[in-house]
Amino acid sequence: MGASIASRLAAAGFDLVLWNRTQERARGLGVGRVEGDPAKAAAGAEVVLSILTDARAVREVYSQLEPADGQVFVEMSTAGPEILEELAERFEHLVAAPIVGSVPAIEQGTALILAGGEEPDVEKAKPVLAAFGQPSHVGTRREAATLKLLNNAMLAAVSLAAAELLVAAEHAGLQRQAAFGLLQRTVPYLEARRRSYVDRQHSPARFFLRDIVKDLDLGLGVFHAGGASTPLLALAREIYASALPAHGEEELSAVIERFP
């Protein structure tokens, strides 16, 4: 995701300074200037974007940053609302901007970006975000982060249902292609993972199965804290988790291998 975002920003004419834990990956993009640590990369930038794996990574990276006057920090990771509240104690101009969509949507500039934060900060970030997606101010940082968890919970539930039903259809004597075609009519997004569902080729992954488990844990925590009952989501989490040892580094739809 970060690589695709950087490429779009460079194509739009933005002056970029990049940092990645693996510097060779950043240099391999052939855009911007690469720095060896996040503090140097953020120094002097008007808008600082971050997209990381989880709350631990966000906390680790932001502990190395020191905000300058007027700098807007745009945190795009799926790490839950609590980490944003923690960061906001140090970073006055903090915007949450989780992305709905994967690499192809970023490359086409069609990804939905759920921007949350103070209006002036969101407005300052919007021209940058618009270079690789469609930013929408959805309210507070917490609301933006929770909406992303809601989206990913739906993604998990629908993907799991498709996996179970495809295997059930084969047991009932239906051809895999025909069954997938029917399910895809109901849920068009499944087409993006046809290779995984139909051909059982789960790598390279756009969305790791291990990350959907992480996101379900975050979502369940938020929903339960609000008093919601989510038995279906809890069951989905357990089924995905059971596939982690063999398929954690593969596409989330590799959960289909969980069904005999």
C-alpha cells in the first residue's frame, strides 16, 4: 500500500521523502528521497503520512517523531481508535485516514479514504490524499477508525461465507466456476479474489490472512466495549485464526482451505 501511495504522490508532483524499515524497498521505488529513520523523513514536511501494520508498529514509529508547528500527521494504519487517542496527546494536528480498498484501488485513485479529525487539519491533508484516493471527512478520528473496522468485519464475514459455500457447492456436485459465478453476482467484490477462490492460488497476498485476524480482534474489542453482541463475528475470528498456522502469510480467502 505504501509503495502504491508513494508512486501516486510522485506522479502528482509532490516532493517526497520516504522511510521504510527495509530501505531497499523504498529505494526500489525510484521516487523521492529515502531517509534512514522516520524522524529524518518527517522533518520539514507539511504533511506526514504513515501506514503501518498494527498499533505496536504505530507506537514504535511515532515515539521517534517530534511534531513541528503546523505539521499535519495522517495516520492510515488499521490499528484501532485507542492508538489514535494516545497519539493525539502529542500530535495536535493528527488526522486518521484509513483506506477502504486495496492496491488496485490506490493505483487507480479510486480508494475511499475515511478522514477523521479537525476540519482545518483534514482540509490541509485533502490535496495529498486526493492524489491516491477519494477522501471523505467522516467525523472524528475515532469514527474514522471504527468505520474501517466495520468495513473489514464485513469483508471478513462475506469472504468466509463465500469460502464455506464454495466448498459446500462442490460437495453438492456443482462445478466450482459455476458456483463462484453465482456468488460473485451477489457479492461483486469476490471477483478480485477469483484466483484464490477458484484456482486455490493464495499468493502473492494483497490482504494477509493474519491481518484479518488482527482486524477482527480490534473490531470485536470496539463493538463489545459499546455493548454489542457479535456472535457471528466472534465465530468468524475463530475460523480465520484456525487457518493462521498454515495460511497466515497468504490471501485472507485462503481460509477456504479450512473447509474439508
